[in-house]
Amino acid sequence: MSFDVDNLIDRLLSVGLSGGVALTKCVPEQEIISLLGTARQIFLSQPPLIEIEPPVKVCGDLHGQYADLLRLYNRCGFST
């Protein structure tokens, strides 16, 4: 199954907005499984250590708190 990553991001960012769909309803299970399979293939194709350019922002474990993740993105900015 192929999917539109930009559309997925838009749906995830709309969670909780007025009239938005709940997080548990905005992404079908099969789409999550497909996304995880694709991510796994990408991770396995890369070396275990990659070099990245600064600046880098590091965040601790959010323990599944999606609202906290959105708050961090809004405060610190989204990656480009």
C-alpha cells in the first residue's frame, strides 16, 4: 500500500482542532502498518550511525503523549 506522507502529516496535525478527528480515528490501522514497514526498510538500508548537520534539537521520551509532541513542535518549530 502506498500513501501520501504529506496528507498523513496534515491529518495528524489536525487532531484536536475544532471539528478535527480524534487521533485514534484519523489514520487507519493498515496505513500505520504500511508506514512502519516502509520506515523499517529505510532504517535497515542506512548505516547504524549517520552524520547530521547542526542545529539539532533533542527531546526526551514523551511516553506517548501526542499533545506534548505537538506543543514541542509549535514551540521549537517543525523540521524542514
